[in-house]
Amino acid sequence: MGRGRAKAKQTKVARELKYHSPNTDLTALQRELAGAGKSDHDFDDDYKEYVDDDDEDHAGDDPDPWARPAR
């Protein structure tokens, strides 16, 4: 298919989507969105060993090399 025919087909599809909205099953959409929060896998456990639970401020750990020295 040449570029002209491809562009014409894309234009036709775009017009159909713009002016003819498909029937949306809102109840199915609501069920899908309500179930989106549930997960069979707990992702937090995979990275538990890498989490730093310290509440301490680590300001001195990585000083800013461009900061002015304290006087």
C-alpha cells in the first residue's frame, strides 16, 4: 500500500473514532477499575532488604561539592 492510501485509511479511521463513539460498557469498566487495586503479589517484600528504615537525617553522608563552606 502506498503512502497516500495509508494516510487515507488513517484519516478514515480517525474520523470514525471522532464522530462515532463506540458503546461503552460502563459496568464492566467499573468492575475492572475496582479490581485494579488488588494484587496477588506483594511487591514490597521483594525489595525489603534494600529499604532503609532509619528515620535519621543523613545530611552529612553526601555533601554537596558546590555548596559554600560553613563559616
